[in-house]
Amino acid sequence: MLIDHSPMRMRISNEKNDLHIKALVLQFGFVKGVVFKVQTDGSRIQAREFRFRSHTFAALHRRSGNSGHTIRCGFAATMLRLLFLFFSLTMLSWVSWASGQVTASAATYSCASELFLGDVVSASQKGLALDDMTAANCSNQLLQTWPHTGFHYDPATKVKSIRIFKPWAHEWPEEHRAEAWKSLVIYIRNNNVKVLLGTSIGCNEDMDRKTWEWAKELLQMMGPEHLMGLAIGNELEMFHIFTKELNVDAKCLKKLWEGDYAWSWFKKVVSEFDAMGYASTPITSIFGGLALGGNTSFFYDTPEARVNTFLSKAVSEYKMRYVFTFNFYPYFDPHLDMDNHTEDQCSGSLAYSLCWEPNCNLPETTAVARKKMTNLTGNPDWPMWLGEVGWSSRYTESLLSDMKKCKDFSSAEVFQTF
């Protein structure tokens, strides 16, 4: 690569259609270099503009008639004065236009695409769930902005909260934990993110204890200012359905509910949590759509899953500090039907599941949960969170309803629509 280091002009050779362009920025009065990666088709460079806040500070052009490309950095005089006035301009991202990817530090990773879905409504009340693959292998690549929300010069919507299902898992490499947590905490602190942190309730108390010890360690690293709440247990009512997948047997179920282990472990964790100085922080246990099952005015309550009993104890013990939290997925709704007189068409169920009006799937399900909460507590304003909402990006064998026969239901187009 050949670069002419004149102050406002750089000459770059084009090698293998992969250009690295060194733009000049001013930081504390000194010239420093920031590298951008630009993919070209060999015949032209797309005219692009970078923007810092609301100011355009560089544009790329191609000059024909020679063997290389000429890059002009068109800094306006007013921009230069502003740069000197504020003393610094720091560029933190590495940009790849061709793939739309942005790779950077744990605090600044984001991505870009040609798709624009609009701004996130009430972004301060929404967040992203941290999947196991990312948590274990690439926590330095968490998104700082919502995908597909930035358009041209409008900034993308910032992610303000995340849900961490568990601090670490026993099957994940222990030697990776310290570095993964370091990246995670950098992301949380530098982006001022709030966290709903989870810890387990299962069939093995030793494993639950180890997970909780990990959670306490991660809590100390994060700091209380970044904690939205503590979630103890996830979808316990599903244990008796996915016995094979969750390695659950009849002995475990009896211990959880008849032996009252679910409730006693919940109380033990809360007691230790409070002793750490978090006595005013919201607590919850997260349940899925099955918790609304049954034809009663209250929550699901069978020998295999004493949801209503558990929630009654939580409300009585912790009052409004306890937050009701549910995972609702229209994708997994067992009550969806095929179109009349068809065996593999589901346009009606899709329309009902993909809309967001009060009479649509997710709003109606949430309204049912609110009604059952009110029946249990006597308070229509009791706090409630949705722990997960989403759609499968492809067909999954855990789809048990008739919708598994409908190809469109698990298509990429429907996923994008949702």
C-alpha cells in the first residue's frame, strides 16, 4: 500500500480490490491514523460519507486516469475548528463496508446492513437476551445497538438492557470464563447497560450452588448500578414435559414440588443476595406460557408443576419486590390451527401470531397473564416483565403444535416479519 501523507489527501494503491484507507483525525492537537477497510469492485469506489455525531468529516471519491485511487478527506473549516475546540476526536470502530460488519472492542461492537426496520419503540423498556453460544464463545461481540435501526445518518438505537440466563455453565470451558466475563463487564459498563441476571433452580443442589457462586462473582464485577434484577429459575413448569432434554426424572419433579426444593432454594438465594446489599433489588422466577394453562382464574398448578403455589408464596413473602416474569413465544403456541380444509397451510395462524394489536396473539396472552396476576394479588398494577419474546429463525424440533406441518410458519420471511 502506498500512501501520500499530505494533510488532506491520500493516494492508495489498489491491491486485490481490498483497500485499507488511513484517514487522518486530530486528537489532542496531534495527527493520528485510523484505518478503514473498503471493498471495491476494481472499477470504482462507492461515494461514502462518515459522520461523527451530526458532522460529516470525510468523503471518498475516485480519480480516474491513473493506476491508483485518490482519497480526499473533505474536512470543513468549521469542523476543524470544532475539533481543536473540543481537543479530541476518537475513532473506535473498524468498518467493513462489503460485508456490513463492524468489528471492534467489547464496548463498541455493532453491525450494519441495508435493511432498515425503523426505530425501536420505548427502547429503554426493551433489551436483548444473551444466548449461550455468544456468552461462552464471543462475549466481546455483543451488540451495542439494535440491528437494522440505523439508517443513513440517523444513529441506530442503543441497547439499554440485556438478560443473562446464567453466569456460566458447567459444560463450558472453565479456562474461558475469566476472559469472557472481562469482555462482558466492559460492554455493560461502557454502554451503561442494565442486566437481568439469572441463576438456576434444578435437580442438583450442588450444581445450583455452583451457578449461584458464579453469579455472585459476576455481580461483584458488574456493580449494583448495572443490575436490573435477579432471576432465580427459568420455566420450571416445563421440566415435566422436556424430561429427556433437561435430564429430569420423577424423583427430581417430586423433589422440586412436593419436597418444596424450588421454593426453599429460591428463598436461600434471596437471603444471600440480600446479605450482599441487594435487599431492595427486584427478584423474580421466570415462567413460560404453560404457566397460564388450565381453565382456572389462577396459574397452572398440578403435582408436576405447582406454579400458582410457588407464586402465591413469593407474593406473600416479598410483596411487590417480586416481579412476575414470563417468556411468551407465539411460535410455540399449542393452540394454533391449520387453515380450514388444509393440512399444511397456516395463513390464519400466521396473521394472528405476527400482528401486534390488542386482539393478536402476544398482546392477548399478556392480557391473560395480567388478569391471573390480578386475581392472585388483588392488584392490577403489580410489576410484570416479559423475559423473552421471539420467533425461531428456522424450523426446530421443539415445535410441537400442528404448525410443524406448515412450511411457511418457520420460514425466514416470517421470522423477518415478526
